[in-house]
Amino acid sequence: MTETLPPTEQSFFDEIGGMPTIEKIVARFYEGVATDPVLGPMYPAEDLADGSAERRLRLFLAQYWGGPTTYSQERGHPRLRMRHAPFTVNREAQAHWLEHFRVGLDEAHLTPDQDAKFWGYVTYAAEFMLNTED
């Protein structure tokens, strides 16, 4: 008699289409950031030009949603608040960040449930990252 194993649960990363979907969302997000008057100046020009900022966010989101653990292998623990501490993250910056992320998610054409789950995390993260009173 052959033993049947229970089906493995699919990660959210795989459910939404894996790295191609994450790449699409993040690329669109950074298109907006690059010309944003509030967010653009927060990034070193070379990080935007060479794609390193985009790559870090792609790897972080992929890992967060159950994909490859490359982010932690390369950078260690995310320490998001610490990494963003040198920057003014106020309500204005938060609104701009969410605006560009919303465009990326809209263009990814996730299912309503997938979109709600992803957006729920993004809005939580945006609130968590606030470090300056308006």
C-alpha cells in the first residue's frame, strides 16, 4: 500500500505568481518613487540608478511572502525601523509611499483576496515605519 502525503500548502508568494509578480509590483513602485518629490530625495541616486534599492525590496517581499530567503542570507535580519531611522518617515512620506505601492498592486491584477492581503501588510508596514510627528 502506498502512503499518501497531505498536500503541501502553497505559499502566498507562489499563489500570486512568484518572483515575476513581485518584480512587476516593485518595478512600478520604484518608477513612481524615482520622480516623487518627497521620496525620491531619500534614496541615494546610485541605489535608484543601479536598481539596488529595487532589488532589496523585491528580495524582502519575496521572502516575507514565503519565497526564497535570499534577503536574509545577504542582509541578515530586516531591521526595517533601524534601516529607515535616518530618514524622515512622516504622514506625508507614508502617503506618497502608499500611493506608489497602490499603483504597483493595481497593475499586478491580483485577485481581490490577494490584493487585500498584500495591501493589508503594506499599510501595516507603512504605519509601523512612521518615525516623525507631522
